[in-house]
Amino acid sequence: SAGYRQLEFLLGNKVPSMLRPHQGTPALHAVLSRVLREPSVYDSVQRLLDRNGFQIDSAHLDRDLARPYQPHPSVETAWLAVYSQPGEDGELLRLGEALIDIADLYRQWRYRHLVSVERLMGHKPGTGGTGGASWLRQIIDHQFFPELWAARTLL
């Protein structure tokens, strides 16, 4: 659905081809196109990290935000530093944990959504122009905020 797609874009899962199913509704397509091009929540957090002295590669910050997100070593290094030395107030560490909570809850919701779709409509095509349950099964493996997950392995 359009709402689901907008939330995915806001959280950073930018897949331009997912605009195609909404071409028949120009106003909705325009909204989704705008959200696709705007910074995601995670893009804004990376700029916050950079402003707070955790150097994020400028080419990464200035990349085409409408393209699928690719993890970057400078972001992983920044999160490692945040978690290794959280500072007096630990504000950025709490922000990282809040993002992990969002990613975790969203992944759980995706799974529950998949099971509901399979129960209600089997393997019919999905509402957003996807393969329905087969697409939902694939998207469950997508991780928002990948450097935050990777940092846990390195801590």
C-alpha cells in the first residue's frame, strides 16, 4: 500500500521501482516521489553524528538519497565510537538503541503482516504491485540501520 511504501522510504528502504504501482494516482505518486528523494530518518541521524564530531564520509552524506541505501564504513566507525564511549549523557547511544527498537519492532510487524496475508489471501498478488506473500517473505530479511547491527558484532 502507499502508506506502507511511505513508511519504508522514511525509514530508509529506498527502492525507486516501488513508485511504479502508484503511477495511476498522480497525487499519491507525487507524495511518494518526494519522500523517496528526501533524507530518511537514518540519513538525518548520520548528519547528526557528523555534526557531533563523528566523521561521516562527505561523499556518503551527499549521495543520491533516492537510491537504495548501502552501508558505509564511516557510519559503522561512528556507531562503534558512540557505543564504546557514550559520553556523559549517553544521548547518541540512546538514539542508537531507539533506532534498533524501531527496526526490531518493524521486522516483527513485517512477519505478522506476512502471516496475516497468507491466512487471508494466500499467494495472490499484493496491493502495492508486489508478489504479495512472496515479496513480504523476502522483505523480512531487510535490515534498517545496518551499521548499528554490524557494530554489535564488533563491540
